[in-house]
Amino acid sequence: MEATDRNNREGLKAWLNPSRYGAERISYWLQRLTGVGLLGYFIGHVYETSSLTQGPDAWAAMLELTQTPMGHMILLLVIGMSTFHSANGIRLIFTEGGKGLGKPGRPDYPYDAVSLNYRQKSGIWIALILAAAAMLFGASVLFGGE
Amino acid sequence: MRESQIMKIHYVTGIAALIVVAVHIMMRLIMPYNMSLEYENVVANYHNVPYVLLLESILILIAIHGFNGLRVILLEMRQGRNWEGSITVLTIAAMIAIIGYGTRTILVANGLEMGQ
Amino acid sequence: MSETIEKLERLDKKRKEHEKKEIERSSIYLKIFRANRATGEQAHYDTVEVPVQRSTTVLDALLYAKGYKDHSIGIRYSCRMASCGSCGMKINGIPRLACYTKVSELYGDTITCEPLSNFPHIRDLATDFTQFFEHHKDMQPYIQNENADIKDPSKLSEFVQSPEDVDKFLQFSYCIKCGCCYSACPTVAMDTKFPGPQALAQAYRYFADSRDAATEERLELVDDRHGIFRCHFAGSCSTVCPKGVDPALGIQLLKGHMLGYSSNEKKIADLKERLMRK
């Protein structure tokens, strides 16, 4: 079927504003945002590492550019993003295969959805807490002065 | 290729990448962080064959997982035969390019003399 | 029995908690989205004051506004009891059924009513459901079973189904096609070819039905670029569903079958039957 009428579609606004529909919507938004961010970092990291092939001076110049407080802050963000993306990704691999969602049944008023259960909410919180913990550990390594 | 097969690959590469990246980060932490980034130490890493294989697998796994993720986002953003065809070709090309570029670094660094 | 009593007590507690949250007011302001696509009328909001009681629904308030304040308000409705799915609209930014949303459940003195997002707009609060229904039809929402020879009355017989088999799909057959899930879905908001939560939940509803034999065909229908795997479990569809259909659950269960997580119960049943025959 031709489905080209975009009239009244929310578009990007729908995923840029995750605040209206609960924790799962926020986790969807964060998973995307962190995914895009990590892909950007991955490309940058491969490029940054390639300076190794041009000898010690090029490597030192690259380190000078990246091993700065700002560079460390970006790295911290990457640590947080990768931890959240991984932990939440594992939850999603189970969930998207129908695991941990409960069984279909006979819905009763007030019709709380069984799929949006405490397991999902705890999974999202665990991913957030792990990301924060990883960032703290990363900060201790990067800014710890070793 | 069916979308369910692509998504199976997406999930498998995601989990595998998580494991190899964890090892990669551990390797940065077996000695003080700043020391691990010294030229000689980094080049020494590239002479360690198991570690080289680990780096190559990270490159391949994250390129596949990441660019497939990008393909999914771009497919959802716009629809149309030309756009969808271009997105598939471009993401596969980007995947190959980044694997090629990273592999070149690995091969060249592997050929560098230690302590150069 | 004791489980049922516990469940009823739990539900009663929830109802009471819900009632505690009710806000009492004697009147509210309805901020109604107005625009007419056909005449090129520019989008704007009209604000109307409406008297309300504890049980007044947003639909009641809108109909009062239409009856006594402004006859030209465009609104689609029918049953007034959450059965027909006609009065879906965005109420304070969230897709809901106007007949099922009490004014006392909503915060603030002003209630904003807008047409459902992701549907082509017709006039004021009415939207065009053509695309939505097309997606539903694409899922072949009917039982397919070649063993049922409808042309030969002598072969006609009942399909035997246990209550457990019914429970596997019953929830998804409660869908009233109100479009709230379609309006809340972030993928539908971007992807015009994505069937949406309603259609995909119906795909699972027929897939899970033990009377249906078109298992492979149904999986093939949704296994494409803009198919079921464009659902990322944002869960918004299930959050807004006014009938407890939980489309996200059906979609993930269907994905589970496609990914090989869940064993296909129909295939197992077939195998068992064959073994029994031998």
C-alpha cells in the first residue's frame, strides 16, 4: 500500500520528547541517543588510533589533543553511554523476544499493561545505576592522577 | 536477507561486542592508564597476536552492530525506494570502509618496530 | 478461588486509590483545536468554559460545548462507552478516548483537546483512519484454515478450542481500533510504512489462534524492512491503550517466535498429533 501521506505525523518530535509515556519510552530514547553517540565515538576512535601508524610524534600530538580535561569528560560520557546501552540492550534482547513480559490473559479495569511490569522498570533502573557507577569508576581512573 | 535474520545478527554482534570491548578496556587498566597510552606500550599491544585478533573482532562486531543500528534509524526517518536502497548501500559501504581503515592501522602497527 | 478474591481485592484497592486522586471542580475550560483542511482554515485553539460534575467525561464536556456554545466543533463519536473507538483524541497531549476520560482525572483548569497525531487531519478533532485501517487489513485479520471447507456443509464442524487456547489471543481481540496506540507510537510518527502497534498486535492475535493455519504466511507478512522489527518496545502503545490490549506484549511475543526464542506451540501440537496417530 502507498503510505506516503505524512500529514500530522509527529516526526522527530516524537522521539526527541520522551517525557509523556513513562520509563520504557525514556529508555527507548536513551538507547537511540547512546547508540548514535557510541557510533560517532567508534568512528572517531578508529581515526584517532590510526595516528599510531605515522610514528611517535603523530601519536603524541593526538594524545595532546585528546588527553585533556575536555577529552576526559567526553570519555566519561562514552563510558556512561556504553554501559547504559549494553545493560539496557541486554534487557531489550530478552524483552524483544517476549521474555520477562508476562503472559496474555483477561484484562481487568484499570487495564495496567502486563508487559510494562516491574521487571522492565527495574532493568532500566539497573542500567542507569550501572552507567553512573561506571562513570564514577572512570572518573577515578581518568582524573585520579595515576 | 530477511529482517529477522538481520536482527539476529544485530543482537549476536551486540553481545559479542560487549564481551570483547570489556577485555579491551581491561587491557587499558592492567597498568596505570597514562602509561598504557605510551607509544611503546601501544605498539607492543599490536605485536600481541591474540590482542590483535581481539581488536579486529571489535572492529568487525561494532561496525556491523553500529551501522545496522544507523540503517534502522535512517530507514525510519524517510521512506521511498531510492532512499531505502541508498541507505542500505551506504551503511554497508561505511561498514566495509571503517573495517578496512581499522585493519590497515592494525597491520601497519603490527609491522612497526617496538621501541621505534 | 482465593486467588480470585485476592485479585478482586487488589483491583478494589486500585479503584479506591484512583478515586482519591479525583479533583472536584464545578467548571473547566476546554481548549479545543480548530482547523479545517478542506477549506484551508488555519489551525487555532478555541477556549470554552463548560460546567462539570464528578462523573463528567471529556466527551460529555465537548458535547456540552458543541450543544450550547459552538455548534461548529467537529468531533467523531458514537457509543459513549469505550466500545466503538470513535472518540480517540489527544487530551492534554496524550492519546485517550474522550468518553473514557473523566474530567476529574485531569489536572489543571484547562483541558486541551487535539486531534490524534500520526493520522491525516480532517477537521477540528476528527482524523482520517484510511491508512490505519489499510494496515489492519494488510495483516489478513481473519482465520485461515484450509481444513474448513465452507462450500461443503457436510464437512463443516466446530473448531475445538480449550479455554487456555482462547486466553492466548483473547486479550488482543479486545482491540476497538481507536487509534490511540498508533498515535502514541514513536516509530509510526516517523515511518509511514510501519503497520503500527494495532495491526501488529492483530497479526499476533491470529498467529496465536489455534484455529488459524496460516502461521508461515503471517510471519512473512511482517518480516520486512518496515515490519515488526521496527518496534523497539517503547511501550507507549500499551501505556495509552484504553482496553488493556497491551499491543507491545503481542508484538514482542510474535518477535520471539521469529527469533526462535519461543517454541511454536502449534508445531509442537501438530507433531504430538502425528506421533499419536502413529
